[in-house]
Amino acid sequence: MIGLLALVLLASAAPAPAGSPATLTVASARGEVRLPVRADSTGVPLVSAGGLASALAGSLELDGDWVEMTVASESFRFLLGAPLYVIGDSAAPLAAGARLLRDSVFIPFQFASEVLPHVAGSHFRYDPDTARLTETAPVRVTHVAAATPEPKRLPSGLLPGHLVTIDAGHGGVDPGNPGLFFPRGVHEKDVTLQISLKLRDELRKRGVAVRMTRTTDTLIALGDRGKYCAEGCDLFVSIHINSLPRRPGYQSVRGFETYFLAEAKTEDAARVARMENDAIRYEPPTQQSASLSGLDFILKDLQTNEHLRESAHAAELIQESLAQVHGGTNRGVKQAGFMVLTTASRPAVLAELGYSTNPADGKLLTDPVRQRRLASALADAIVSYLLDYERKTGQSSELSRGAR
């Protein structure tokens, strides 16, 4: 989980700076591993923290803005962006801070060449002439993750155990928008539920467990919906239908767009958020106050939104997948202050699947066959997101699954 402020401080990796070795060789009883040496934006040489931990039969875990590496029974902690490391209750300086570069953690080369041989000198020796870190005393390994067979993957390619929350927008006394080009008596709340239930079925086919905020025509408070995606949940997806107020040419606008929670960058994004947030008028006054307070807090402190980047990535995948089946305009990934996303403690997105004020979109959104295609496309995007997440934090990644 990485705060947005930390992300702003990170730079892309460059080749090793002049005077630094191009690779670090880690030699142990398990063989030799060569790790490329990169440089941060200031020229400080860096190595992959995960690669180093793996080569030394250690472990690496990301927790908030902290990285913890355990090697030779010693636990080292790094605060992203801060030029120091912590061992026990003591902190010591480093040439630079740990960095997150393209979803991998990098630490100063100095840690391998100076810190490890000093702190764990009985286990490691570093030769500056050959840039070689040698394990002089085998590290006692109590368990080796690679020795545990990986769980059998599902036909979708996923490991078992994923959970996604699907939120069918509106419901009960809150009809959503009236649906100018929906069949008589059909409102946004009906269409979002129909598609959400189909999405649930498609995800289950792919081996993904689903938690629904609603499965019937009932009202769920905006501030309560995100809470369905808490511990153990991988992604929150809220399904909605767009519309436009009457104005010249409003019926000609169609297409789909996906949002994540952040300050709106355009007036249209702000308009969509206001439209969806207006559902709060159907809630009791006490719940309205809580929802408004939560939205105000998050929008004033976006740098603490730990899942901003993951949410944006999920939104991009949804847009790409919907573009294959929708037929309308791909209106892109956008950001805005949706109350329904504020209480999700995991990555969260809101998909506007079309305009009920457009005849083509209205027909598409209410046709059962096309609804199924939309649901299948959404499910494919969600699976792609989960596969990406496994690559970043699963058994083949540097980070443990508990990192997020």
C-alpha cells in the first residue's frame, strides 16, 4: 500500500551510474544470482530489494510506506523515500531512500556492499573489486516458499481465493435516472441490478467469489456500500448508467467511462459525480451527514488514498475490455468524488456503462444478450486486474500477498 505522496517522489530506473558495477553478484550455497544495478534520478546506485532478499533466502514485505526485509534472522525496515534503514529500535543513514519503481522495490546498492557485511558480518562478505556479495555461513532457512507447491490455478489462470464486491447502483426508493430510452417503467436501478447479477455469474464462472451490495430492489446507503469490500476483498466495482439533462444535442451523446476516486478534472466528471451523489437525498439525515463528511475528508487528503494507482489501473482495464463489445464512444478513464467509493478499503472503481438519454445506448443496456456481453467484458477486465495483482504480489513477485 503506497501513499500518493510517496509515488510522486519516485523516479524511473536508469542504467548503473559511472563508477558503479553494472551488476551485483550474490553467491551462496544455492548458487549465484546476478542483480542489475540501476540508478535513481540523483545517480545513486540501486538494486532490487526483492531480488536481493530472494537470493539470500530472505523475505520482503510491503506495509504502507514501509518495506521490511528479513535476511539472516535480521529484520531491516526502510521508509520509502527516506535515506535510512531501521534495525530494532535504531535508525542508520543510507545514501538514498528505498524506491518503488514500476511496482518493484529498490534499495541503495550501499545496503548490499556495506550494511549487510557490517550488521551480519558472520554471514556475508563483500568484495568491492568483483562486486560480489558472498554468503560465508549458510543462512538457516526455516521455510522456503518455493518448496511449497503453488495452488492449482483455475481455468481463468487465477489462483483460487479472490473476492470482488459488485455494487448495483441505486435501488429501492432511489430509482436513479429515469431512462429516457429505456422500456416504460424501467429505471437505472433496474438496469444496474440486471447487469450486476450477470456480472456476478460471469465472475463465478471464472472462479472469482462475489459479494453483492444488493441482489434485490432495495436501498443501500452510499456510505455503506464500500464497506462490503473490506478485508479479503480485492476490488470494489460500482455499476451505473449515465444520462444528460435536456440541452441541444443531448440525445446524440453516448458511450462508456470508468471512474476512480479523486478530484474531478473536468466539469463533466464533476457533473456525473453530482448526479450519482444526489442519491443521498433518499437516505436518513444521519447517514447523509456521515457520507458527506467521509467524502470531504478523502477529497481533502487524497495523498493518503493508498489504492489510487490500483484503482486507476483497474479502470483502464475495464475501459479496454468494454471497448471490444460496447459499440459506443470510449470516453476514457476519469476521476471524480463519488461518495460510494469513499468507504471501500480496497481499490474501487465506478463504471458508467452508457447513456439512458441516447437511443442506441438505451437499447444496448436493456437487451439481455448485450447485457451479458457487457458483463462478460467486465468480468474479463476484472480477471486481468487480478492476474496483474498476482504478478505484483503473488508467489512469482517480490511482495507478499499481505502487502496490500
